[in-house]
Amino acid sequence: MKRIVWSLALIMLATSAPARDDGRYANSPLKEWFESLSSDLGPCCSDADGYFVADIDWESDHGHYRVRIDGEWVMVPDGAVVTRPNKTGRTMVWKYYIDGHPQVRCFMRGTMI
């Protein structure tokens, strides 16, 4: 019986775990704007809130991006790039996990003022 319980626990840890909206932007005047954001991979805020990315934690090379999430450099799929104007002015990413590794659902480049 212990083996079954441990096996199930390991399987649950190895599969993707979708993030949930934590409500930190619930009272933001930009809430509707955030909720309207999407990429080719789907609505950005449907499963998780985005978070700001420091300039040292993302890079661009000929229009392709990569971002450091949880200490791991992740390539941003072209379809994850949000092309709408950025009202926050700062680079943002919306992440999810597959097999314990971060993936990018949406990426919005900062305005780089």
C-alpha cells in the first residue's frame, strides 16, 4: 500500500501543475486590461497572474526572447509574445509548469523608456 501511495505522489509531482490567479491585481485600475491580454497560446491571466521581470532576467536576440524563471533560462515561444501596447511599462511574464520546469504562456516586453 505504501508503494502505491508513493507512486501516486511521484506521479502528481511529475505532471504539470497549473497556476491559479492569486488576486494580487484585484483592485488595480488595470484589472480589465490585464484580463484582456492574450497570446497565441491563450489568455494570459486565465491561469496565473503575470509578474514583472527585472531587466537582467530577460534577453532579446533578433526578435526572439528568453527569460529567467526560477533560476532557469526559458525560451519564449514566438506565439507567447503579447503584441499589444504595454500599459505597465515593465517587462512581464505569465508562467506555468510542465514536469517541474517553467514554461511561458505570455511575455510582454517593457517599453524600455
